[in-house]
Amino acid sequence: MARGAVYYHSQFKFHDGQIGQKILVVLNEPINDEPILIVKTTSNLRGNKYIIGCNPNKGVFFLPAHQVSFFELDTVIQLLDIYEATPQEFLQAHLQEKTLTQLGQLSTLCLSQIMNCIKKLKEDIRQDDFVLITR
């Protein structure tokens, strides 16, 4: 599992129990049995305006359409809504259930910009998650 990996999940379970399709970004590189920390993306901007890159006042990182090949629409990475998964859950969803497909990997530059954005959000991220993301 690599930091910056982007996945499509056809049966993603949201915090409220709903299940749906979602594109996810991995924020950390877990060691041993550490959780995989992932965040959702959305192209439903609901009329919001964003600057390209970090929008710390909104807790998101904005990518315009086609800046990254697998994001065909303007997309925000929702950095404050962090989900945890075990490596076993990820493997099961990928290999057995076939509900998780890797779309690609964010560039080193894009990933670095996202990590810098996360550092600006330190006060809004659970400390344990922040440590795993930024090490």
C-alpha cells in the first residue's frame, strides 16, 4: 500500500452506514498492522469555488479536471474526513470481493503538495492519524 495510491471502490461504506461508489486516496504507508488511512474525493462541488491546490479553510485539496489522468472532472480531495481500513480489509476488497480497483498513483509533486496542505490542517486532524500521515 503506497501513499498517494488512488482507488475506485464500488461498495464503499461511509461513516453514516450508506454504501456507494467512491474514489479514494491513501494518505499513509502503514507498517505492520497499522491502519491504512484513506480520504474520499468528490467531483460534486455544489457550486463551491476553489483555488487550485490547498484550500485549508475548506479542508480540501482541489484538482482541476484532467490535471491527474484519472480525475476527468474537477475534483476535491476531502482531507478532514479520514477513514481507516486494515491491510486485510483492503486486500479482501481488492482480491476476493473485487470491489476495489487501483486507478493509479498521484505524482510526487502532487503528493508533496497534499502533505503540505495536511500540515496546515494539523489542528483539525486526529493526532494519531496526523502522526501516521506525516511520518
